[in-house]
Amino acid sequence: MAINTYEAMFLLDSAKVAVSWDDSVKHVHDILTKHESEIVASRQWDERRLAYPVEGHKKGTYLLTYFKTDASALKEIVADCHLSDLVLRELILKVHPKLVDHLVNQAMTSTPNVEEESGREEDHDERPRRRRRDD
């Protein structure tokens, strides 16, 4: 069967990630390699407050991973993610072959801009702030 490249965004339990980032990444990579996937690139994306609670968690840490595997292995990978107490959610997308090199290079060289991605614009007023009386 054909080997495809996939982009996966894993939402991880922030409390467990805070204990050991390396062990958390190893856990996700073990799930992938268990099903004969080749990990191309992987990095921490961001830690964010969630819009709504996910399995009782209000914060989550995102792990962006690119990997190659056979399409038939995806069902088992998703099943293992659902059984994991570290992985809260996963999203796995097939990457078009023409975009693989560009996306993997971009994922490994860029860092996300939290304000830009969340759509928040911060007030960059250059005026001096008023001092409070008790200052």
C-alpha cells in the first residue's frame, strides 16, 4: 500500500506535560512508531487556555507532528490516542505530496506568534501611564 505523509495536531494534558515534556513527546511518538510510522518532524506548538473544557481540562498544550505511514494504520493510531490519558484530542490530516517539504521546513523553522494566531490585538499605546497615588 502507499505510504502517505500526515500532519497531526495533538492536544495534550498541560498538567502532565508540565511534569516532563520529553516523556510526553515520547509517549505520542511511541503511539506512532507502534504502528510503523516514520516521524518526519515534531515540535511543541503552543500552550493555551481552551475555549471550552475538554475532558475537564481548561488548558492544553499542542504538539504538531508530521509523520509517514500507511493509511490503514490511521484507525489504530486514533484508537490508541483515545485510550491515552495524555492525549485529549487529535486531528490528523493527509498532506498533499507537493506540500510536504514546504510544511515540514516551515514547522521546524518558525515559531507561532500567539497574539497573531489568536486574533488578539494588543494595545501598543506609547503614552506614559498615570501613576497611582500610592506609588
